Amino acid sequence: MSKSQTLAEILATLDMVTDQEERSALLIDFSDRFREVPPSVATRPFPEDHRVKYCESEAYIWAVEQPDATLKFYFAVENPSGISAKALAVVLDKALSGAPLEEVASVSPDIVHTIFRQNISMGKGMGLMSMVEAVRNFARQQLSKRKN
């Protein structure tokens, strides 16, 4: 299964879950799978240039180039209550780590609305959309390096 199919499958699964409690349980399950950035990639205090703008949960993102020229994404979420940020980090890692850079660069931050629906505040939504944008920017930077 391609990475774009993985993202589409995750979004379709979430879209099928219409019961609010079931949907919340599914997102909590995603957040329970969250694994923090390994020390081989980053250690505290994390550098500010990896901090996600507007994210209330103090999320940080790193991208490590893989031998096949794709990126592996790593996340840290400093707020222990950052369930939404952790859930989104799991989705982004599962669906976009190892994906072709063009696919990563073209993912719309609007997936946040598909994943969380109207269950997030405007501020939280901005932070989560910024997480998607940060991943896209890493892919764009990598694509730009290839062209130069």
C-alpha cells in the first residue's frame, strides 16, 4: 500500500466513525501509540527552530533523510495533555514517513478538519494545521535541495 493510500485509508476510517465517543476513543488510541523523538535525533531542551508555530501542546518536529531519499518524521509533544497533537503526530508519521516528497509536500493542512472535525478550538486547529505545514515544509526543503 502506498503512503498516499495509507493517509486516505486513515481519513476514510475516521470519516466512517460518526459516533462522537467512538471517534474520540479512536483518536485517543492513536495518541496512545505516540513515541517521542529518540535521543539519537534530538534531546531536551529542544531547539526552537523545530518548534511548531501556534501549537498549544508545544510540539516539535524533525525530519531525517532516509537512504531512499524520503524523510522519516519524528515528533515531541511537551504538553502531557496534548492528545490531539500526539494523535496527529502518529497519523503524520504513519502516512508520510517514507512517502515520496512530492506527496508529502502536497498534503493539505485541511486534513486536520477531516481528522478532528469541529471538536477542536480555533487555536488548537491552528497549531495542528501548523504541524501539517511543518511536515510539508521539510519535504519542500528536501525537494529544493535536489534541484540545486
